[in-house]
Amino acid sequence: MVQQSELIILVLSIALIPVVVWTYRGIELPGKPLLACALGAMFGAYVATVAEGFVAPTILNALEHLLFAIGGLCFAALCVIVIRAWSSRPGDGR
């Protein structure tokens, strides 16, 4: 059974895809592919969350958790890359 909150998150995610893509194209960020990986994994997890209410709940539940874990690892790695890159910029007083 699909919960309303899960469905709302999926609908909002789908509605925000154009904004996210437009913003992604306009940013300069070290490790930018990790951001795309993290966002894609999170979106995939939202889709798996809703789909598990209809078919293969055990497999899709495991996939959901795996995708959330991958997204979290990508965000963590991105944070490390960005912090290292920004802390080593010349002229920041260090």
C-alpha cells in the first residue's frame, strides 16, 4: 500500500526535475558528477518506494535502501571533494 507522503514526495521530485537539471547545468562544482549520481539515486529510491506498493515489495524495498545508501555516500564524497577544493584555493587567507 502506498502512503500519501511517499506519493507526494515522488510527485514533487518529478515536478522539480526541470529545475534541478537547469541548475545543474549552470553550476561549476568540483565533483559535479557525484552530485548527479546522488540526485539520481535519491530519485530512484523515491520511485522504488512507491513501486514497492504495487509489485515485488521485498526486492524494491531492498533497492530503495540501497539507492538511499548510494546517494548518501555520493553526497558525503562530494562534501569531502568540495571542502578540499575550496580550502586549497589561493587568496583565502591561509
